[in-house]
Amino acid sequence: MEACPGCSVKEVLSEDDIELLIQEQLALEFNLVSDAEWEKRQKICRQCPFKVGATCGKCGCYYKFRSALLVKSCPVGKW
């Protein structure tokens, strides 16, 4: 379980809860990268020194969500 570092309310979510939230939100999105690009971006994020649990320490987004969006980029220019 982890608390969201970007939130003022420190909600603690399990990894399963986080994964469910991400999948629910992605189901509503239209402009997504290909599965191959998503995997490539996630690999970069998983190795990033700014990653804090499931989130990006620079922008506060869940990295699995942000990396799936065609209109978003890495806040430190890695993808």
C-alpha cells in the first residue's frame, strides 16, 4: 500500500486498487499510444530515479496512466 505523494489527503491504496483506478480511467480515454509504445514508456518509468511507487515524483501522475496517453510526455523528457 502507498500514499499518493501529490495529494493533500493521504489516502492509502493497495496496488490492486491503483491498477483498477488506472484501468477504469484508461477505458474512458481515446488518444492512447500503441501497446508496444506503452510498454516501452513504462519500462523507462520503472527505471526512473523520480518514480515514487506507482507515481511520477515530478508530475504526481500514476506513471502507467500518463505513459498510455498520446498527448502526454515525460516531465523530464525521457519519452
